[in-house]
Amino acid sequence: MSYYQVKNLEQYFKHYNKSIREPRKFWDKIADENFTWYQKWDKVVEFDMQEADVKWFLNAKVNITKNCIDRHLAKRGNKTAIIFEPNDPKEEAQHISYNELYDRVAKMANVLREQGIKKGDRVCIYLPMIPELAVSVLACARIGAIHSVVFAGFSASAVTSRINDSQCKMVITSDGGYRGNKSIDLKGIIDEALEKCPSVEKVLVVKRTHAEINMKTGRDLWLQPLLEEAIPNNVAEIMDAEDPLFILYTSGSTGKPKGMLHTTAGYMVFTAYTFKNIFNYEENDVYWCTADIGWITGHSYILYGPLLNGATTVIFEGIPSYPDFGRFWDVIDKHKVTQFYTAPTAIRSLAKENSEWVEKHDLSTLKVIGSVGEPINEEAWHWYNNHVGKKRCPIVDTWWQTETGGIMISPLPFVTPTKPTYATFPLPGVQAVLMDEKRNEIEDNQVVGSLCIKFPWPGMARTIWGDHQRFKETYFTAFPGKYFTGDGALRDEVGYYRITGRVDDVVIVSGHNLGTAPIEDAINEHPAVAESAIVGFPHDIKGNALYGFIILKEYGESRDRANLANEINQHISGHIGPIAKLDKIQFVSGLPKTRSGKIMRRILRKIAEGDFSNFGDTSTLLNPEIVEEIKNGRL
Ligand code: WTA
């Protein structure tokens, strides 16, 4: 590994400017010096941003797992690749060396092949945070199967739609999963989901909770016996640079979830490079990211980024509050964690507990601490800085998205002076720009605008699975020739970026992207509901929470409102998952609509926030009188 690491701000500026002047040369060098290739590229990048058509490292041949595992074996075979910290602190942690990881991935890859999985097939992985999740992901990549990890908190119908969208041939799941003092019946959810998934031929089941489950003959197989018979050796599939690596679903502001497709070489180069630089990773460090592998943060910064760097990465099965509010700090202490990466929601929820939970643990091994997934407010930033980083660990507030594959804007530790709530500077190679309402690029500082990226980067998603048109429309048409992030941002006097939040109908709740449209669709299916509109409003812990304005059908009018609100939340839970439940439900007789029938969400957002000061131009409303009613009924 020999990525050039900048040592001070002056070097950063020089390096950044060079990366912008000569992006091809910049990425060419990084790709050339840090990976094992079967064959190198003919051309670094080829793109047409109008058509949303981007290719990196053309015609190169590579396998990402050779880079994550095999090439480390000679030097780091006995080094710990994965530390597994179980939900229950009384259960012993596991230390999986690179040698053992190789064996386990090779065996799993052989099992997948024996069960009929070939290069290009889609495999849905619905597992708790256990080593088998990492092994399954890597085994898919080993044989060129496209993994589609679905977060194990999604409901059966959310799983169904994701499996059907990408026509998965196999599901890998477990008999259950632990979360604090609960256990979750994952296999039951899969059984229900698969009632409507004709493409799935096989289900491999990991034993974790030993719960009683149904095994469907001819379809379901216990994984362990198959692994016991498998050979611990596997020849990796030779992948083209642009062969798909994985699909990961993210919410859109409209309609069904978007299956973001990431390809092999560009994603590999980008996650490895960003991991090394943003976390200042050094050989004997122990790195811990608390995300779930079901989200992009887990893909890029629990698995691929760290393993590509030969790092030791912690996989934590549990939750921050179990068995008590000191769990995170206990794990850092126990495993001597050097880099810790978590979400503002977790920080806020722990900050409201007694600070003794933190103080009683030794956090002196920490060097860099990170934040991801949503804006971090000033109070949480300071708490994190004072109590966890003890004012000596730089906070890397990392801005990025499922679509970007890896971190785009972030301080570089010990290089970029941090500033609370600011993600600061774009990384070298990332051409961030702000656009005004007239679609012009804003050159000045001290401005706000829509955040765009004006040159491709290797880690970017290449398309939405099965719907390139939607990919193009969602990200490449608002500002032609540029990638539009959907976020608004402010740039301060020195050029630091602060992400102000989504400018579309996506709401980030506890760091999870939730499109309001799919939730509305779910609610509208309830027999008592005529129409609904969901908006986000600020919440102390979750960042944002959801507020629903709901019009009832005549049938619903006679029902008890509290019961109905409960039922509606149950309904959302069943359709999407508990994370999408509404915090507030207000029943209304109408919604503010424009003459063209569009709901004016801006007004609903203001009401939900409790800000009645300025509703802006309401002259285009068809029913201005409804605003007063909704305002008076605010919860
Ligand atoms: C938001 C998560 C402020 C943003 C990696 C983005 C952030 C969306 C930050 C992507 C941050 C992510 N500061 N906002 N540091 N990081 N976001 O796809 O709105 O789950 O567009 O990827 O989260 O969420 P996603």
C-alpha cells in the first residue's frame, strides 16, 4: 500500500488541485500501485455524463476478494481480519485471521457454486451482523455473483420487492438474529417474503439462535453441513473492471426502491483509497464501524475498504444500549479500538445518558473518530469530541451516499482543521460544486446551493438495476452534465462544506434514508385511508422523525383515532419495516394542493416543524383554507 498521504493543508491543496487538473493520472497511479490485477486497463475512464454512462479502468481484469484476502496471506496470514463481537457480551468474541477468512470464503464460494450459483446471478443476503454475513458477501464476489444485501430489519414485503426487482436466485438467511434482549425470526420473514418470489430456487440457512423454524423441502438447506464438506480452496472468478459487484437498494423520493448497481474495479479503488486516508489507518490499528452491513456504510467501511487495506475490522452484532448504555465504550476498551465510526443518532442517544457510562471505560487507544449518515448537530459534535475523542481525536464528519460508493467530503485527520457540523473539504479526486437555482455553478464562498459532482469518480454507482432511464433522470438531468446528490449544502468563507439536508422528498431518520412516497403508498393501502402526506420534522435523537397528515375515508371517520393511528403504524411496519413508523399522525380533512393537484409539502413541513411564520407563496393553492385547519390541529 503506498497511497500518497497528505501531511498538511498545503499539501492537501496541492494534491487536490493536481487531482482536478489531471484526474486520469491521479486515479491511474492509485489503481496501479495498490492492487493485484490479472490484467491492467487500456483506458482509465470513459464517460458521458448526459447519458449517465461511466466506465473506469476499461478492460482491466480483477477479483476484489483476491485483493481483500489472498494477497494479504503471505504477510498477514495470521493477522486478525475480523473481530466478531456478539450481541451478548458474555458470549466470547471471535478473532478471524486472514488465513481463516480465506478458508471460510473459499468454502462458502464452493457451496454457492455447488448450489448452482454462477457469475452474474443475484443472491439476496438477509442476515444479522454475524461473520457469515461477511463471508457470504465475499463468497459472492469471489465467484462473480452479484450480492444484494437486504438489511435484516426490513419487513417481508420489502424483502419481496427487492428480491423480485433483481430476480434473485438464492437467499442466504439464518434461523434468527439477536438484537439486545430480543430475538428476531428472520427465517419466518423470509418464508413469508418468498411466497411471492418465483425466482428464488434455494435458501441457505445459518444456525444462530437455534430457534424452531420451518425448512421447506427442496428449497431450504442448512448451511453448516454444506460448509463442512466443502473444500477450503477456491479459484476466484476473473472479473472485468465493469462487471457488477453488488446491488444495494436505497429509497427514492418516488415509487419503488432503487437498486443501485456498483461495479468491481472502480468501487475497489475508491473504497480502499478513502478508507486509508480518512481513517489514517496503520498496520496494527483496530478499526470499528458500528453500521450494519445491510447499508452502504457497512459494505464500504466494515468490509471492503478495511479488508482491501489488510486491516482488522470489528463486526458488532448488538445495539448501543445492551446490556447497558456503556456497550460501545466497553467494546472500544475491550478490543483496543483505534478508529471508531458511528452515526449522529447513536451519538445523540448515548449523549442523553449519564456521562459515567463513557468515563468509566478506557478509550485511550482511539485516534480518529467518525460520523456518517446524517448531519451532526453542534451539541452532539461537542459531546462526541469531549467525551469520546477527549479533544485529541479528530472527528471525521464524512459526507457520502449509497450512490457515491465511498466518502466524498470529509476532513483528513490531523490535516484538515475540524469545524463542528462541517464535512469540510472534498477528497482529492472529488470535484464537488454548488449550483444555483438557474443551474449555474456558484464560484463564490459563503453561499448555499445544490450539491453536485462535476467529474466522475471511480466509486460511483453505474446505474439503477433494470432502469437506466430512472438513474439518468434522478441524478443527471437536474443539472445537465453533473451528478446531482439531492442534498443542499452551504460553503463557508474558506470553502468548507456543510450539508444542510435533502432537497427532495427523502427524509433521513436515524441515518436511514426513507422515501416518503413508498410510506404514503403503504398507508394508502389501509382500508380506512383516503390519502396521506408524510414529511420530516426535527427530532432530538433521530435527527428527523416522520409526521403523517392523513385523510380518512368515510368508513374510517367513525373509528377511534388512537386505534387507527396504531393500526396505520403496524401497517407501515409490515410493509416497510419498523424504522418507517410515524412519530405523529394528524387526521385532516384535506391537504394543501396546487391547481395541478400537487401536494404543497413545503407548507406541511413548516407546520410539522411548528414554524408558522412564513408559508411563502400560497396563491397557487386550490384550497388555502385547509392550511388554517391543519395548523390548528397540529400535534
Ligand atoms: C445524508 C449513507 C450530513 C445525506 C452513507 C445523503 C449526511 C444521505 C452525511 C445518504 C453527513 C450522509 N452529513 N448528511 N456526514 N452523510 N448524509 O445513501 O443527505 O444511506 O444524501 O448513505 O445521507 O444516505 P445513504
